[in-house]
Amino acid sequence: MEQQLQEDIRLKEGQRIVSMDSAAYRAVEGMLGSYGFAALFSFLILLCMFLFIYNILNLSLGKDLQQYGLMEVVGVQQHQIIQVIFRQMMEVVLKGSLAGVAIGSLVVLGILPSVIGKLYLGQAEELEGISFYQPVFFLIAILPVAMTLGVVILLVKQKIKILSPLECMNYGTGNVAEKKQTKKKKAVFQSFGNKPEVYLARRYLFYNKKAFFITMISLTIGCGLALGSSVIVKGVDLQNQFMKEPDFQIRITQEACSTLMETSPDTENMVFFPKEFLENIKQTAGNSLQDETKIQGFYPIIGKQGRDSIKLLNDGETVPTVIQKISSSEKEKLQEFLKEQEITADWETFTHENGTILLHDHRVSEYAEEQALEQLGNTIEVYDLVPVGTDMSDLLPETLVNCGYLDITKEGFPELELCWDGRNTNLLLVTEETFENLSENLTPQTFEMSFSVEKEQESGCKNRLKGMIQTENMEFQSENGYAEQLNLFQMESRSDLLLKEQEYIQTSRLLLLVISGCLIFIGIMNFLNVRVTDMLLRKKECAIMNRVGMTRKQLQRMFLAEGMFTWLLLSALLVTTGTLLTGGIGWYMKTKISYFVFYYPLKEMVALLMILLAGSILVPGIFLKKFYGKADTK
């Protein structure tokens, strides 16, 4: 017996080492949580890239059309202009793509494996079998850029065909002389008194309402997505998953139960988790005991009638079979899952009669699926624990009805509190009513007890519980002559689990923060590029206004007024539309990741707006100082 236990221990140790080697996969799984999350984050990044590029091209469209109109005047044909546009855009795509691929390859091949290896795999020898470099992602990143430039080419091509050369040359400037000046507009100008630059700023912003509207929508979406990324980063933090767990989980071990079943001379009415020990645990927690829950069920013997249902599971006759009670809330989750997945099951019998649903960890083969359907409605006989060698023919069994099979590894399977994680175990789920009925002739078992305590009591309670469990395990080993490695009880505390997984939590948090930081940076650059590009495109206009008497300070105040008005409007849109956007992202993530926690990005929004405000104030001065020098500072 002891030799067999040593062999099992070596096997589990080998599995533990293998799991360490696959820690990077755990990291990716913890960081991404689900395919839905990965798809959403990728979509946000690509959309931000699209908006960033489209905004700049949309602002420069007017000046480009003026140049193309001038080219037509001097005799350049339209198809030649289209070729020039295409070559210009291709040059931009190729240069930008090559630079992006080079920088991205450096990060993915050089920096990322080093970070992952150092922080995630400190105890593993190498990143064996893990490929971080995926060229297809570079193609996916280039695609929206090429599509955006293609849309611009088509738009310019269409404009050139519709507009005459003279209209192209005057595109975006308008003809002020043809516009009637109403008394109301004159009054507005006069109302600004000695601040005509503020009036000019307002006139310019709203001169092309369509372009201004597109710019504001683009900026709102870009900054909203940046804030949404911070919501995702905080919400999918792995620490949120651990914080949902109770402070303490004390369970009996599957190895000890199996050993007792095989070696104990008297298993009749055997209780693995004594009531006295349960009471001692409660007394140890004292008045600070909170949210106490138990996983209860039976450790039965399967009769002849019903073994066919168990045989359908791979290794069904060699692994333990346990009956487990599920709560009413878990039953509702299970019912919803069955409806969504359209899985065949006899739910009425399971709910109102002695029905059971067999859970397994992907242990029904494809060729056995039809046979599993044929087992629906068959009876499963279960007996209470009796000594080995007892004649079962004289005993009256309890009967359960097979209501279906469920794979707990199936995507979307609800979170159920299962004994021993439901791995390598035949789990027969029953309702609370069925559990009460079976309790009349079967011995109820408590497989796990979990609870929380007040924060200030957690440390002391943990030390006392560890001492109690160590004492119980030593008595169990000495009284039965078992090896020291065989424990009857094991305890998991949330604080120890957090400490153990701290490097995974911190590194996942770091990687997500980097991605979120990139999105926030794109949002900031989108805003600043709109302002800088607008100033660059109006350089000639500024020079004309400067010659007719407008000072550099007045020009600066004009650009400052434009930036401040844009910032104020953007702030209002972020508070309203941005809140709806981040709320929608939070709702979507909650449906994909169960442990997701929504945090309103108030601090991030204030910080982002302050950075944009600083840019609105500083950029005009820097721009005018660079292009106009220190002269004319009046």
C-alpha cells in the first residue's frame, strides 16, 4: 500500500512539473480570460488605429483637393492624378508597415519572451513549444491602414470626377463674398469687442460642420475606447477572480476517501468529515464566521442496475463515483446552460423526481454519444457504504433516474462548486429535494466547508486552522498506519493563494497595462494630431493674417480658443457618450468573464482630460514659436 502511495506521489509531482512548464499558457489564459475578451481588445486596437489615420486624412483632404485642382489647371489629366495619389498612399503604407513590422518583431521576438520567461516562468527551464511570433497578426494590423487609405483614394477620385478644377482649387475655402451677412452675425462679431480672434475661432470650427462633426465623433470614440481599455484592464485583473473565493476552503482529499474505502475493515455508516471537527472549525472562527457554505452528497456503491450508465464514461468503473447536491441557484445556472446549448436532458425528472445528471470531464467518446442518449430514463441503483465482501442481495437500494450526461469542460459550462474540482470523478448531481430523500437510507457526507471571516481575524484564524488540520492528519495517519504523505484534510486560504499567484497576477497586470497604455496614447495622439495638423494646413492663412496686422499672440489666442472649445465639447461627450461606451464594454465583458468587475474610470477620465487640456494650451504656443520665430510678439 505504501509503495503504491509513493508511486502516486511521484506521478503527481511529475504532473506538477509539467504544469510549471506550461505556465505561459496559464499566463495567457489568465490575461485574456476568453476568446471574446481577446477579440474585443483586438477590435478596440484596430478601431483606434483606423480613427487615428482617418482623422488626419480627413483634415488634409481639402488641401489635397486644392493641389489636385491646380494640377488639372496646368494640364495634368485625372488618371495621372489618381496614379500620383496611389503612389503616395502606397509609399505611406510600405514605409509605415515596414517600420511597424520591424519594431513589432523586435518587441515580440526580443523583449516579450524575456519578460514572460523572467516573470512567469522563473522555475521553468525554457519556453518549450511556445511561439510568440505570429506573422498573421502583422497582416491584420496592416489591413485597416490599407483599407483606410483605399477609402481615401476612392473619395478623392470621386471628388475629382465631380468637381471642376476651379472648384477643387477653392474646395474648403468657400466664397465669403457670395454669403449674405445678416445683422445677427454682425452683432455676434461685435459682441466679442476687442477679441476678434475668438470670433474667428468659432467661425472656423463651424465653417464645415460635417468635418467638425466627424472629427468630434472620431475623437470621442478614440478617447472612449482608451477609457474602455482601462475598464477592461481593471475588470479582468486576476486578483478579482481570487477575491470571489472565500477566505478558507477545508475539504477531505479524494486520495484519503479512496484509501479508506479500500482498506478500512468497517465502512458501514462511515463519515469522512466528522461533525465534531466541523464544530471545532466553527468555534475557531468564532463570531467572525461569514458566508458559510458546504458541499454535501454521498459516497455510494453503484449496483448492477446502473453500471451501464457508468461504463459509458472512460475509466468510469475505475474512478470514484460521488453523489453531490447542488443549490437552487446552481440549478438555475445549469438549466440556462442546457437551454442555450440545446443539450438533450430530462429536466423535469431531474427537478421533480429522483433524477440525476452525470457530470464528467470529457470522458464520453464520440461513438458513445448515441448510447448515452439511450441511457436516458434508465435506473441507477445506489447503496450505502458497507464493509468489503458484504452480500448486497439482501440490501434495498436507492434508485436514481439517468437524466443525461454533461461535459464540465464544455465552453460556457456554469460555475458549480464541485467536490475535488470534478476531475477524474463520476459526479451524479441531484437537487436538494432528492438529497433529502436519499438521506433517509444513505449516509450524508460533507466534502468541503468554505467560509470567510472578518479581515482583522483572518491571519490568526488561518494559523489556528492550520494547526488543527495538521493534528487531524497526523492522528489519521497514525491510527490507520498510513504514510505521512496521505492526508485526510487539506485547506486553501485566499491569502496564501494570492501570495502564490502574485507573480502571475503582477505580470498579467503589467502586460495589460502596456496594451491599455498604447490605446490611451493613441487617443491622446489622435487629439493632438488633429490640432497640429489643423495648424499646419492653415499655415498659409496664418501668414496672410499676420501680414494684414494680426499679431502672433492673437493667432495664438485664436488657436487656443479653438482648442479649448474642442476640449470642452469632447469633455461633455466623454462624460455622456463615453460613459455609455464604457458601460457597454463592461456589460459585454461581464457576459464573457464571470469574475469581471466593472470600475468606472473616473481617475483615468480626469487624467486624460487634463493631458488633453495641457495639449490644447501648449500646442498653439509651440507651433507659432517654431514657424514664426520670436518676432511680432505683440
